[in-house]
Amino acid sequence: MGLFMDVHHLEDAVTIDDVKKAHAADLETQDAHGVNYRSYWVDEANGTIFCLVDAPDAEAANTVHREAHGLVADEIHLVVEGG
């Protein structure tokens, strides 16, 4: 299991409410893929979304996004959590 930060670069601004709905869809889909979406951050004005996820690999994380709402990440980074 790895910890990943994914990044979505949208063409337009995005609202926190829209991302909240997408995150809820991820939570409904994640168990089938052994994934745990932990948190997310949104830069509304620039249309950028960041998601923190425990996953067996980057593809499993993106599969959840694809099945839940179709908005796959543009970048996925393996990260180490600091204190």
C-alpha cells in the first residue's frame, strides 16, 4: 500500500461543492479496488484539485476516479507523510 497525492488540472474554475460530490462518489467506489481516499484540497479559482489516497498503486487510485465520476488525475505522486 502506498500513499499518493494526485493532481487534477481543470480548464475552468471549480467549486468546493462540486469536488465534495466527486469525493463522495470516490468513497462509494473505493472499497472494490482496495483504495482509501483520505482527503482533498481545492484551488477553486485555478481549477486545481489535490487528493490524498492510500492505494496499492497509482492505477488503482485512478480507476476509482474513472469509475466514480470520470475525472482522472493528470499527475499522481507517491509521497511520504511528514509530521
